[in-house]
Amino acid sequence: MRTPRSLAPGKELMKSRISDLRHKIKRLETLINTSMVFSGILDIDELLDTVMQQAEEVMEAEASSIFRIDEKNQDLYFITARGEKGKEAKEIRVPMGKGIVGWVAKHGKPLLVPDVRKDKRWFGGVDEKTKWVTRSILAVPLIVKGKVIGVAEVLNKRGNRHFDKGDLELFAALGNQIAIAVENASLYSDLDKLFLSSIRAIVEAVDAKDPYTRGHSGRVVDYALLIGQAMTRDKERLKEIEISSILHDVGKIGIPDRILGKPGRLTRRERNYMERHPEFSAAIIEPIEMLKKLTANILHHHERYDGKGYPEGLKGKKIPLVARVICVADAFDAITTDRPYRRRKSIRTGLRELQRNSGTQFDPRLVKIFVTQFKKNELS
Amino acid sequence: MRTPRSLAPGKELMKSRISDLRHKIKRLETLINTSMVFSGILDIDELLDTVMQQAEEVMEAEASSIFRIDEKNQDLYFITARGEKGKEAKEIRVPMGKGIVGWVAKHGKPLLVPDVRKDKRWFGGVDEKTKWVTRSILAVPLIVKGKVIGVAEVLNKRGNRHFDKGDLELFAALGNQIAIAVENASLYSDLDKLFLSSIRAIVEAVDAKDPYTRGHSGRVVDYALLIGQAMTRDKERLKEIEISSILHDVGKIGIPDRILGKPGRLTRRERNYMERHPEFSAAIIEPIEMLKKLTANILHHHERYDGKGYPEGLKGKKIPLVARVICVADAFDAITTDRPYRRRKSIRTGLRELQRNSGTQFDPRLVKIFVTQFKKNELS
């Protein structure tokens, strides 16, 4: 608006002002709708990509990025990088205080740079590596509870124009929302790590009671996920496999030491008791409301594909899929580690043994996947 | 705006339109700033109260509430209820489909009721119970991923006015934000419950190995929190007490059965081994990054206030506060439950025994708090 307030504006000017205001309302409404997208804290990457896509639209920008501060390294890394060279950019880390983004992170203030070539703070390191040409930048700090946790930026206003003050205000508001989404996702992911690492630590202590099974559950998780990742990309499903695997032997807490650590072969009676460990594991999991649905995965991890396993002699597809996965992973670790009654076999022999028992002890499809994945990952 | 589009508006009308648009911008900006408040998923009650306070301001409403749907009971309960009669309202549950709120929950559509007395859906049950007089209601569904999880409403536009369509649009946008905050908080709280209930279930299995300590860790948590809640309202601090208490004996996983379950008195050697359990507990916790800071609370729960405890013979305030709290809680449970070598003593005797050893074995301040709280809570 170029008319000073003191002059009564003419009709044309008023029309243009109304049009300006309408435009502003449209943008504000888009911004509010954008924040509706912040609907989950689980798929943060996907979420932020959608948000930045909308941000680019509102800001009429050619590209955009979100950076997170790494406190330990005192630098910034990309969480999202959209635009032509986004993929290349993601590899790069920006030192604290360096360039526009580093400056915003260090000072916790937004920065509008209409022409980067005229700004001393401009560093150009990312452009050099990505062959992208930045003309103008609008960068805002992501602040949570007074602390800068990252930076969001949009690059190059479309149509060779510059970002202006209105853009800055709008993007700063969006920055606040992004900051919250990023922080919420971190809190959730920290708690998730705490949950998994805690049960893992306790289970490892149970494994360690028997020197022969030290580290067993952790390895079974790795093997089970190797199969799982080849079957699905569904995060919930993979989490289910991970938690079921880590807890499959937790019931060994209930097995007396003299059976668990016995150097020689077990008597029939001892073996019967030992074979109750899936039931004990299931009994520990069952009362936990959110894990109840995993009980069957754990209870049946010693069933055999031919129905000759325990505790219920379930056969084939009647055995829950995750239980069949754990069965393969569990057996492979048992074969390839020392046991009181025999020395460990080689990886190669282990894989062959799985194949030999495919269709009898193991689900043939899962053996195939495991062997393929294991070789592909060059773990062998 | 009363002028049809085809007529060229006069200057006065244009002025009023500009003023309308400015007002709308002001409200949209407030809404965007409101959403900045959504900064944490931990203090959801506090957060929603602040948000609704701002919502009342923007909507010029006398009161406001947020309801959550209880899927099991097929009814709605208040999460927040602001306004004169908020406290009274919070006790009430609204059946699904009943009244304005029930209608919005059932149909998943917003509802603008300028005069409740003229609307057939109006039920009035909450007014009756709270002696509040509702004139007009604006209620929007809280929808997450296509599913109605609750309802937000504002009541009685100030100055005896009615809510209008503009209010509805604005409040619907805010509703989307509230929905996300409520959902995020639920996801976080579910995961937190999963974490606590999982370690609790595993620890209970460890306790159960020795029939004399069945349920021990759970009771120690209750006793320790009884002391903790009298000392602080800081949620983080209380969580720290809870997690430290639940894990204080987890190291007993490492104690052989023959010592743990021995019916008679332990030999000196066995006792030495038994007394290493705080070290074993600490060793399990220490590698877990987010629990590392609790290690000392667990390691020192058998220190005595007079310095004659183990493992390090720390004295007085040198013993971490939480370790001193667990010490009192742990001893009280040991005294009041059966042991292989003696029968359990009464609650009264237990409290007296704590007092008798106050200043020698126990921190006198904590004994005082525990005895007071225990009697106050009529657990005795």
C-alpha cells in the first residue's frame, strides 16, 4: 500500500486495498489449513514433506528445506529437502553459524535475503555441492520453549521475484508449527527408543544368565527384521515383529537356573519344563494391554510348520506369521552359536540347515526370504 | 456485506468492507498465534486450557469445553470445561447422540445453534446439573484421520449476541488443531503406559521367582510415590521416582535361584553375593541412555543414613534423595510381608520400625513424610 494514511484514498486505491486484504486472508486461510496436516507424530518425514509442499505453494517458492540442530556436533542436518536437488542436499551438514541457515540457527532470528549474492553471510557450500542456484532465501528459526531446535527455509520466489516482509511474517508463523511438529515427533521417538532399549536391556540380562544365550534375543530381532523388511514396509507391522522378537524368550525368567545353565543334556522332565518357556513368555506379555495382540506371536514361536512343534502342535499357516518368522530367526541363532552340548556351526552350514528343514520345521517361504536377504546383506 | 456484487459499492460501503476484512485478518492471525501454543504433548490439560482461553477470546464466548469420545461406553466426557461452572460440568458424561454435543459427535458435523431453546436437539442436562444457562452454542467435531475423537464447543457469545457463520469457520479451523493436540497427547501417553507396564510386567516376573517377593517392586513404587507426591508436584521428578523404584531390584535377575529362594538364613558368602543386587540393577540401567541419570538412585537404595549401608557406605545427604526414598519404601514392604525366616509384621509395627530406625538406617525427614502420608491416605 503506497498511499500514506493521512490522505483519503480514492476508489481505485480502495479497490486495490480490498484486493490486497483478500489476498492476505487467502494466504492466512491456507496457512491454517496447512496446520491441519499436522495430524500425526508417527510419520514425521512424510508429514513435513507435505507441509513444506504447501509452504512452497503459499510462499510461491521453488524449493524448501528443514534443518535440525545437532547439539553434539554443533552443526545442522537436513530433515527435509524439497526441490530439484533435494536428494543431493540431504547428505550435507551445515556448521553452526555458517551461511544463512547457520546464522539463523545461531542467532535465533528470521532472515530475509532478497539476493544472496549481496549478503555477506551467504556461504554457497550447498549450492556448490548440489549444482543448485539459490537467488533468494527466507529462513526462520524453529523455536520450542525458547530454544532454537532448527531452521526452516524457502528458496527462490517464483517468477524471478523477491520474498517480502509479508512472506516473512507468514513463514515465521508456519515455522512455529513446524517446530512443534518436529519437537513432538522427537519426544515420541525418544520415548519409543526408551521403551525398546529398556525391555532389551532387561531381556539381555535374562539371556546373560545362561552364558550360551548371551545376546541371543538381540540377534533374533536382527534376523527377524531381515525377513520382515523384505515382506513389508509397514512400520507398525515391523514394530510388531521387533517387539515380539525381543520378548520371545522373556519367560526364561521363570526357568530354574539348574535347567537353564545345565552343561549336559536335559532329562525328559527338565526338557518338558524348558519347553514351557513360550507359555511363560506369553503369560508375561498378556496382561499388557497394548502388547496383548502379540501374545500369539510369542506363544507359538516353537511350533513347527509340519505340526510337530510345541506348545499346541499348530501346523502351517495356522501358526501366526510373526511366530513363524521368529522360529526361523531363533533357530538360525541357535545353530550358529555355541551350545553346552555342541560347538557352533558356520553361517554357511546354518543357512543350509534352515534349507534342509524347510517345509518340515520352517515355513519354506520364510527360509527362502531369509537366505536371500542374508546373502544380499553380505552378513554371510 | 449487504451490497449485491453487481452494484458498484460506494466509498462508505468500501470502507466498511475494508474494516470487515481487517477484522477477519486480525482473527485469523490470532488463530495462527493460538496454534503456536501447541508446544508440548506432555502437559495436555494445561495446554488445552490455554488454547480454549484464547478460543473464548477470539470467539467472544463466555465459556468453552472439549469432550473426548469414550468408545467403550459410547459416551463423551469432558477433557476441559472452562467458565463459571466448569468444575461442576467436568463430572458429567454425555451419551452419544444426546444433545447438541452428542449430535455433533455422532454425525461428525459442526453445529451452530444461535438459540438453544429453539433447537430440538437441545437436551439441557448439563445446565440442569451445573445451574449454568446456555443461550447459544457453537460446536465442532474433533476429527483425526477421518475419525471423530471428540467435540469442542464455545458457549454464549458475549453481549447477548449470536455466533455466526464466520465464527463457525474460524472455530472449525481451531477444532482441527485441538484434535491434533489431543491425538498426539494420547499417542504419547499410550506409549508411556506401554513402557511402564512392560518393564513392570517383566520386573514382576523377576519378583515372582522368589515367592516371598511377589509383587514387591509394584508396592515399592506405590510407597515411594506416596513420599514423592508429598515432596513435589513436578511430573518429571515423580516419573523419575516411579521408574527408579520399579527397577530397583531388576538386578536380581543375576542372583542364582539357590540364593534368591533359599528358605534358611544365607551364609556370609551368599549374603555378599545377594548384596551385589543393587550393582547388578545399576549395570542393567546404565547402558540405557535416557535412564543413565537414574543409575545412582538404584545403585544406592541399600545405603544407610548413618553410612553403614552398601555398596559404598555413603552417608546422609550424600545418598541421592530418590535412593533414600526407595530405601524407606523397600524396607517398609520387607517388614510388612512374609520372609523365609519370619512372618510379616503389621502395618502399625512396620511404621513404628521405620520410626525406630529413623536417623540411623533412614532419612528422618522421609520417614516422617511417609508415616504422615500413609496414615492420611488411610492405607493403615
